[in-house]
Amino acid sequence: MCGCFLRRLVVFIVLQAGGWACGQALLEPPFGLRWGDSPEKLVAWASRHALDVTIKLPGDQPATRILRTEARKGFLPDSQASAVECRFISGRLYELTVHYTDPTASADLMETRFETLRKQTGLEHGALLPNQQQRAVEDQFVTRTRSFHREPVKGLFLLLAFTEVEDLLRGSKDARFSLIYRNDNFRNELLEELKKP
């Protein structure tokens, strides 16, 4: 009786842990990257595809590295994204942002691409919830923003944000959007490790 109970308890714990791990896996970053990867993995991927890499070392955050990878012309491989920006603490990936810009595309086309990505992301990860919508006018520029998010596991989330800027004087519009993958649980673990002597 006791052995049977223990086996059931172990199975229950494994299933619960597996469910949490599946939730974490639901939001693995794109481009073959994984949470905890080193900057070298991103640099190697960029080198294989002849992409430019920019490295930022914030002076007030000595353990943080920000790497941005982009093509000189066109898009990243197998994507309509123009750049990917990764944040690392102690050399381990905890956040990735995919940027979508296209100087040859109209603002309306970029908004169509944004809606397509929103639907695709919803199908892959679950419905995105509206986050905020804003419209501001300043110095003859109208800025309109919309964002959506998904947090299937506390501390692990996606944020999709769209920005359109309209120049009222010149009658032109520019639009861009970004998809952010962020693992705050892992980030907090890394920050706790930094505090240890």
C-alpha cells in the first residue's frame, strides 16, 4: 500500500514538473537559440549567414551584454525580420527581441505583416491578450502604438508591439514592430547568482 502510494506520488510530481517544463518550452526563443545560451552561439549563427553583429556593454550593468544581429540589406535568414537583439547576464541568454522593419514597405503593409505575425504567434503559443493602445500627437507627428502579450507560465512571456509614426507636414508614415521573448524566471536566477560571494 505504501509503495503504491509513493509510486503515484512520484508520477504526479514528474507530471507536474514535466508540465512546467513544457510551459517553459512553449516560449523557447527563435533562430535555434535556447534560454541560457552563450553570446558565442549567436555570433556563430551570424557568422554562418554573413550578418553584422553589434555588441553593447552597459557601463552601469557590468554583467550584461546586448548583442544585435542584422543583415546589411534585406532580412534575416528564413524570416521577414530585420534584426534580432539578445540580452545576456553572465554570458547566458534571458531575453530576445525580433525587430521587423522594412524601408521599402508602406506603413499599411507593415501593419498587415504585424497582424499576420500576431495571428501566427497566437496559433503557436495561445491567444495574445491586448496590452495597450495609445495615440499621441506632438510637433506635427502622430504616434500610434499597440501591444499584445502572452504569459503561459508566470515570469515567461511574449510581448508583440507595433509603432506607427505619421508625419503630418510631409504626409508620410513609417511603421515597425517587435516580438520580445523574455524569461524573467531565469533572469532572476542569474541575478541571484551574481549576489553570491
